[in-house]
Amino acid sequence: MKVLVCISSVPDTTSKINFVDENKAFDSQGVTYIINPNDEFGLTRAVWLQQKQGAKVTVAAVGDASCEPILRKCLAIGADNAVRIDSIPYDGFFVASQLAAYAEGEAFDLIITGRESIDYNGGMVGGMLANHLNMPYLANCIHLEIEQETVHLQREIDGGKENSKGSFPIVIGAQKGLVEEKDLIIPNMRGIMQARQKSLEVLNPTNAEPSSLVQSYEKPPAKGPVKLVDPNNIDQLIDLLQNEANAL
């Protein structure tokens, strides 16, 4: 079984966000990058398939050299090899096109993307990638089991969960539930040393063009001052909630 896990390198949520070039570009100075959490859930599940069923796990990312430490971490977690498509990830369509161009010649049985990345939250790459490859796609996947040639899946939907089954090849969008946070693999020294010996291939991008253009970024407005209300003054609290917060 060949498994591809698509990886995004995203800013840590504790990083301070700023913009440069008249708010047209993200300022990466001093920003710590991590594996997109939804991608990491998918990678952990892929490593389980590797350990239990002998799957070969490849991780792939679209990005410049700055994302290589993230790919090395994926190798330390347990991936067999890594691929970096050497281009700025302009938008979801561009990323999906680059990943599809690579995956077309590799005959992957299972492709795992995150449900969405935590930087732009577009949730587009999985579906677009599946469309490029003419494969079925299951978003918000929280359960995956393989029984001979049948893939048993479960996804989260509004108000509940939906069970389905299918066959390879297939693309899924991973999220928490596919594995839990306690199941995430922390690389040990042995894994880190082995990662240095594993393949990290750099590929040139295809000629696909981005389909969107950033006009500018802007931060959300700063929060206003806090109003403190005496706990005995319930009338004032109700008045503020009704007339200022519009919460009642």
C-alpha cells in the first residue's frame, strides 16, 4: 500500500502576526512554523498503517526551502520519504495542481490531506486534488479502517457522524478523531537520526498558475476596553447586554 500525506507548514498559533509591503505580504520574521495540526493527525494514522500493514508513507509539501525542517520532522515521526515541490504555495488551487502533477505518476492508494490548514482555513486542497486525480474524496474524516480491499470510513457532519465504505484509490481530509492528540508521535532521538538518512527530494513545479491574487491583508480590529459591572447591579448588566452587546 502506498500512502501520500500532504503537509502544510503553518505559523504556530502563538506567533505574533504582522504584514509588510503595504500589507500585501506576510512577515515571516521571528515566526515559528509547525506541521498543520490536521495534517499531523493524518500523518500519525498513516504511520499506524505503516506499522500494522506495511504501508509505504510519503509526505509532500509545496513550499520553498524554509519548509524542509517540517518535512524532516515528518520523516522523524515515521514517514519513509519526503518530497518538496519548490514553489511558493500561492493558493489552494495552485497547491492542489502541484500535488496532483506529482501524484499522477506514483499510483498512490491513499492520499491524506488535512481537512483545512490553520492559517487560511480554506479547506480546498483535498477536494481539488481529488478532482484533479479523478478520485473519490471524503472530508472531515474521523475514522479509517482497511479490511482486505474495502476501506471503512466515518466523517463528522452537522449533528452527527456518517459511515461509508469504498475502495482504493481514495483521498481523505483528516481531522482530530482520525487519531487523538494523545496519539501524536513525538520524534525521539533515534527517529531524528534516521530522518537524516531518509530521502528528501526537491522537484520543480509545473506551469500551473495561481487562480487568485491577494490585494491586501488586515488584522481584526482591536478589542475594546472591558466594562466591569458590580455583581449586585443586575439591571446595569442587562442594559449593557441588550443595548451595547446586542446579546439579548
